[in-house]
Amino acid sequence: MSGSGCGAGRAGTYGFNCANVRTYLCLDPSAQCAISTAGSSKSFSFTCGNGVTHSSSCSVGGTPCFAHETSTACRLAHSGISPADAFDACYADAPVDARVATRLKMSELVAGDYVLDTTQTASAVLLNQHARVARSSALVRLTTSTGEVLELTPDHVLMLDGAWQPASEAIVGSSLSTDGTSPSSRVISHTRHHGRVVNPLVASGQILAGGPTGLPFRATVTRDGLERLFLPESLVEHSLFNALASRSPDEAQAFNDEWLEQAFDGPAADFFISLVQHHTPSRLIPLVAVGLDAAFTSAFLLFYLSTTTHMATLFISICLSMMGVVVLRKRAQPSKS
């Protein structure tokens, strides 16, 4: 048992191996909690003095994510805002102007929002994974020489030492980059813990990810190997699913919460991820992206039409269309004299 992963003054915390990563559960020393692990430390539970047992998993095969409570992004007021102006509004020492852009928690983003993915570009949010459905995972906390704190899962890819690397590769002295061309800050502390996560799925596959204060850093929205799916950005950003999701953000988020969250926790998702990471030639990646768009769009339409309200709307639309066809045909018929 050790509290070294939780910072000073937290001597009562517990450490355990989570997905082969030394992870710390930061608990109040007075809570008198006991922790136990199962399944090769892929799941754990802890029971505190009040008799309540809490359980969670290490998300060994889960989606790479950011910390739910501390991670922030820069959301543009609308897609016409200059990314450079948005960056200044979110991160420069200037008065906040919500008419341009707002720095906010990633958990507040919804489908259709535009966020900075670099200092000079912005991209659309397709979905926000785990924003409303609680998921927890092992996390890496990187503290920089300029005071920023970035928390994300160990397999999450970010710009590290000038190259795309998983966060688990960061060590003290590693450099993080804001603009992607030069190091902005160096890592002075690298610790592990466990917490709730969130992951805005951005069309470009990248996002400027920050903590509560300070500068953001370039990161992807996926794990090592899967960033290939986002290389044909024009296919993703101008996909049919993106168009539907941006026009119905509440329904798109509900679709993610009720359908996709469960689908991506299953063995089929693990098989697909392994296939893309290790066995799919680069020339086939655009085809895979188009196939995913078709699958997501079809599933979303089924979900959208599954509610009584939407079925009623569809029924009325079909009736009106049929009536319109009848009227047009009647008009096309020659009048009888």
C-alpha cells in the first residue's frame, strides 16, 4: 500500500496494478477502505467504513479517453470563427469573449460543436463518448514545467517529444507541444491514478486538450494505431453520419449513450480494433472509413426512428408526401372539357 501516486499528504491511499500500470486509488485516509482485485487486476472493488462496496474496471480494452473532471477544450461560437481568434479567446491573457470561443470541460461538448484541433484549425465533434454514461479507467497525470496538468488514459496518443506517442511513454523531461512544431512545456511529474473519463470524438481525429488552466496540448481522440481511421479527414468531416449528428445533436448523443457505449464494450469492437491496428493495409483505410460511416448512419437512423415521436413524424411526412404526389399527378392529367 502506498500513497505516492496521489500526491503529498495522501498517506492512506491504495496502489494496485491496473492493466499492467501501477494505479492509485486516492481515498481519504480516515475512510478505512479495503481494496481487493480480481481477474488479474482487471477489475477491483473497495469497501469503506460505511459498508458500501464500490466496483470498477481498468478498461483494458476500452476507449482511450481524457479525465472527465479536469480536461478542457476550446469550443468556437460557430464554425465561421477564425481558429486563431478562438485560440486567443480561450488561452491568451485577454477578457473572455463567449461570442468568439469558450474554454469548457470536455464533458460539456455535444455533437455539432466545433473545437480547436490545432492552433490554426477547428473540427466538428461527432459524438462525446462517456459524457453521460459513467466510465472509469486508469489515468496518467502529466504535470508540466509551466504548471499545466493533463490527465488521460495510458494508451491515448498525444504529441510527445515531437512525435505521436501513447501517454504511457511520457517520462520526466518529455516535451509536450501546443502548435505541433516546437516543445511548449516539459513534463516534471508523471503519476498514475484511476478516475472517470470522457472522450469527444472529433472528425479530424485530433483535439487541443488542456487542463483547468494554462495552455493546451496536441492530442488525438484515439489510441495508438487507430489514428489511421482519421487520416481521410474529408471523408469523416463530410460524412453522412456527421451531417445527421450535427443536425440532431441530442439524438446523436442519446444514440451514443444507449447504443454505441454498449457496442464498443463488446468483443466485436475489440476484434475490429485489432484488425484495424495490425492487419488492415493503408490503401484500404478509406474504404473502412466509408464502411463505418454507412454502418453508423444506418444504426443512427434505426435509433432515431425507434421512438414514438419520430415514428409519428415519419408517418405524417410519408402521408404528406403521398398526398403531394397525388396532387402532382392530378395536375399533370389533361382537364376534361
